[in-house]
Amino acid sequence: MDASTQPAEWLLRPALPSDLETLVELRATVMREDLERLGRFDEHRVRQRMRDSFSPENSWVVEADGVFAGCVSLRPDADATWLEHFYLAPQVQNRGLGSAVLASLLQRTDADGVRVRVNVLQGSAARRLYERHGFAPDRQDEVDVWMVRLPGRGAAVADLVARLRAAGCVYAEEEAAILLEAGEAGSAGDLESLVARRVAGEPLEYVVGWAEFFGLRIAVSPGVFVPRRRTEFLVERAVALAPGAGLVVDLCCGSGALGIAFVDRVPGAELHAADSEDAAVACAQRNGIARVHRGDLFDALPTSLRGRVDVLLANTPYVPTDGIAFLPPEARDHEPAVTLDGGHDGLTVARRVAASATEWLAPDGIVLIETSRAQAPVLTRVFADHGLVATVAHDDELGATVVIGRSGADSPL
Ligand SMILES: C[S@@+](CC[C@H](N)C(=O)[O-])C[C@H]1O[C@@H](n2cnc3c(N)ncnc32)[C@H](O)[C@@H]1O
């Protein structure tokens, strides 16, 4: 079977009692990574749970191009049907087969007018698949997310995806799932008004009131910079270089996403955040940061922090003034210039941060500033001019570049 394309043919055949041990092994293989990540993998339990709950009469074996490819069950319960034991063999994953099987099962449940429930592990990639097919989270705990899908929901999702796609949303399926969830929660407004705002070009994060960053939901509101996924790289580097940091400052904090993500990974650290804008300060406070200061760069900080900062995180505005016109409309038309405009070469604010960093850093403290790849050599020289031992880190996948400086010339990074 070609590993890159969707199987040409697939079918569901009724499961037999004799299939059980093959399916038990498949479950152990497929669930291993997620269970290990959650610290819950147990060689015996992962198999026994399937032996205890599997009923062939509610189950099918998936065959693709004539070969065993997986299994799935639909178990009727009091108020819903449970979708269970949906496992695909690794060689057929990520090829559209899961989506095709799910769609065909949901056609059946829609025809019967029944709601469908499913349980996924926290952080599992399967959650997105279910969201794309109209499931919404119902409740969750640290390990599991329980999702539910009302009958006919597929049509509502398909309609929403089509509207978003027509409006130019590239990730229409993911956005549809997020908008449906927000519409159902009701806290940001009814679904129709949310969709109207998104279709008119407002950033999704402003519409629903949050952005995902480092696996966390960060509150954002109009007037505040939307944290970008690429900036996760800066936080990742900071955590790797200073896992024992005692004092961290998120300068130019916006929503406070960087600081919040850092202390999520380094829980003992004391976090201070600062921004020049009222909207950002209010947002960072709303995100639970206790010490948020307002003012121009370091002027905002209590002087008691001088010489004590272990980690200085700074995603300063770095778009050159002439480049603002070429940003995507979502940023250009909706995010305030003060959050984007980094002056003639994009480094005006970053230079000012570098110039004062050594005054505020503890001996061996580090400062990390995100830049573009082209700007990095210039900022590296600026760091060196101000007594920082500098290095550049880059992540191709995220398209992220960070200039990192350490105070104390004897301690290479
Ligand atoms: C690119 S945004 C980054 C926000 C946040 N750190 C993030 O990554 O989501 C830059 C932030 O710097 C703030 N800012 C711009 N100039 C500033 C200054 N002189 N002093 C303090 N904050 C400033 C803006 O208000 C904005 O929130």
C-alpha cells in the first residue's frame, strides 16, 4: 500500500470474537504515545481494558485495500451512542481514512437521529478529527475530554466551513470547530454574530476572546497583540536555558502569553510583566498575572528588580515601519501600530531593551528577543555592544528567530 495516499478502497466488516486479540494489540500500539505522555501507560491495563469492554456485535473491523487497517464500535447507551475503540493501524494514519470512516458512521447515527459521545485523551490529535466532524467538548478532567455531537451536526459544520472558506479563511475546518464551541458557550456572543465578525475579517482570536499559546488558552481582546505560535520557540529556549529561574520579566508583555507560558513550565518563578498600553496591562491581569506594570520599557518595573532578573523575555514590535502596509489585513487593520511598528529597521525598541538589559539582569541572567532572520545579525552586534554574550537560535518549522544574550562575559550560552 502506498504510504502517502488515501487507500483506494475501504470497508467495514462486522467484528468477530476471534478478532479480539488483534484489536487488543492494535489498541496497545496506537494509544502508547498519548498514554506515555500522560504518564498512564501500563502494558497490561491498556490491553485488559479492551478485553473487558469490547463487544463484537457493536463493532466493525476496518479493511483498507483488502488489508486489516483498524476497528471501531458504536455502543448504544441511555441518551446517546458511544463511539469507542476507534483505532487505525499506524501505516494508514494521516491519510484521510479516519475521516472517511467517521463520516460514514455519523451518516448512520444522523439517520437514526441519535447523539454520539466520544472520549479522547487530553492533547490527543484525535480531538481535532472529532471537532471537524461536529463534536464539541462536553466536560473534561486532567486526563480525558468527553465530547458530544448532536444529530445533524455534520451539516451545520459543513455549512460553516464553506462560509469561512469563501471568506478566505485558510484553516476553515479548525476555525469552524472553535467558533462552534464559542457559540455554544455563549460567553462571546451567539454563533451567528461571531461568524459575521470573522467573515468580515476580524482575527479569530478577538472574535472568540482567546488564543492558543504553548498549549494554554490565553485571553486576548481587541487592542492587544495576538500571541503568535512562532513565539513559543522563544519560551521554549528560555525554559531550556533557565529551568531554575527565580525571577522572570515579560517586557512588552501584551496579553502576558510569554510569561504565563514560562511559569507554566517553571512553576516556582516569580513573574513580573510590563507594557506601555492600558489594554495590554488589563489583559495580562485578566490572564492572572499578579504583578503587571504599566510604562515605557524598564521604567515600568519596580527598581527593586534591578540586577536580579534571571530571565528577560521580550517580544518587542519588530516590523519595519515601511513593512506594516504589507502585513496580512488581520494584523494591519486590527492590531494597533504600537504592537507592530519597530521603527525604520524594525529594531528601535529591541535596541533600547538591549541597551538597558545588563542593568536589570542578574549575574548570568539571560535576555531573549524575537526578531526576523534578517534582523538577527544586527541585533547580535547590538547585544555585544552592550556587554551581552549573544547567540542566535532559529526554528525552521515555526519560522522563528530569537537573539539570546547572557550577562557575564565568562558564561557562554
Ligand atoms: C509584538 S507585541 C508582543 C506582545 C506579547 N509579548 C506577545 O508576544 O504576544 C509588542 C508589545 O510591546 C508593547 N510596547 C511597544 N512599545 C513599548 C514600550 N516602549 N514600552 C513597553 N511596551 C511597549 C506593545 O504594546 C505590545 O503589547
